[in-house]
Amino acid sequence: FEKALAIYEKTLGPDHPNIATTYNNIAGIYFQQGKYGKALEWFEKALAIYEKTLGPDHPNTAMTCNNIAGIYTDQMKYKEALKWHKKALVIRERVLPPDHLDTAFTYNRIAMVYSDLGKSDKALEWFKKALAICKKVLGTEHPDTATSYNNIAAIYGNQGEYDKALEWFGKALAIRVKILGPDHPATARIYNNIAKIRQLREIMKRH
């Protein structure tokens, strides 16, 4: 990535979108290494170029806002993460079609942050927004739709709504068995989730 960056800087100039993309890539490597300060530095360099050359409402700008939010989420700085995800969301809702999958992605990320904050009702609200787009765009039997069902089920499980959790895990399981097969690792994870909820429900019944 640094070799590519050197060429881009020499041939395209300092503010070309290709340079911003390479900054994003470098930031992603630092992120994977857990070097959050360095990752944030490079994501912010990318963001500055995108805002200058493509504008504050470009999808690439929104993507980089999401990337910055991911840094804060990993650091458990959830309020900062939420702020940056919502910056991305404002852009995506403004410039993308109303049912775009990138918007659903941001809904999911916001839901996850609310879940980490212990705000399960808010998490459920945002996961259901994401599900509505997945069902409309991908259909009711797509693996990503199954993932949305799984996310919603997990929230119900956290709330102690075990019957509802089992209902939604069941929806996810039906899709994964049909599309991926009964022996797929993703299907196995649903089996595991269902087993945990049944165990918790039995414990609660005894008490």
C-alpha cells in the first residue's frame, strides 16, 4: 500500500481520491493490528481528501465515517462511535436510494452500538430498520436476511424474551438450512444460539 501511495502521490497529486482510498487501506491494516491511533490518523487523512474532492455528501465520505466509527467501537468509546455512524447515515439517507444496502449496513452498526450500550430497545428498533431493507432488496430467504433475524433474536434473548428469541432464531435457521444447508458453520451457530436460549428459558422456569 505504501508503494502504491508513493506512485499516486507522484503522478496524481496530494488530493486525488485514489490517494484517499489508499489511505483507507493503510488505516485498515493498522486497525487489524490494533493500532487504533495510527488507524484513526489515516482514516482522517482519507476523510479530508474525500470531503475536499468528492464533497461532504459522497458515499466514500460516508464509508470513511463508518470506518472511523469502527475504531471508536473497538475502543468501547460508544458515544463517539454513534456520532460517526450517524454522520454516515445522514449522508447515505441523503444521497442513496431509500432502500440501499449501505444504509442497512449503517442501521446495523448503529444497532450494535446501542446493544453495547445496553439500550436494547433502541438496538431492536435499528435492527428492524435494517431487516426491512434486507427483505425488500434481497428477499426473505437471503443469508443477510437470516443474519438480521439472528441479530433481532439475540436482542430478545438479552431482554429475557426467550420465546420471541426462539421465534426469530427459528426464522434465521429456516433460511440458513435452506440456502446454506444443515451442515454449514453459519447454520451451526444458529443451533448453538437456540440451545443457549432454551437452556436459559429452562433455568428461568425452575426459578
